[in-house]
Amino acid sequence: MKCFDSEYTVKSHGFKDVDDYYFTCGSTGLIENISNTRALFLVSEDDPIVHMTKDDEKKSNYFFLFL
């Protein structure tokens, strides 16, 4: 998936690189904005699309990540 995004998506939509694309379009940067409800994410550690770590869980008191 990352190879496809690097060769097609990034070039087609004007992103700097695949990491810029994932950061800009992903939701990981929004975790700290979760503040009025509880959010539970169940993610596989080797998920090729969703890149979350236990450090992301520390960004909000309302965000819970299970790997």
C-alpha cells in the first residue's frame, strides 16, 4: 500500500512524499482534539494503513488504543 501511495497518490495529488500524505490525510494528528467522549481504537500492530502507537494514546485522556 505504501508503495502504491508513494508512486501514485503522492504524485497525483501534489504531496511532498508518502509521509506528508499520511500525516495530512490521516487522523493521528487529531487525537489530541478528542475531549468530550471516549474513543476506543482496536488496531493491529502491523496494520499497513493505520499507524498508531501507544504514544498516541497519551495525547488525550479520552482516547484508548488496543494493539
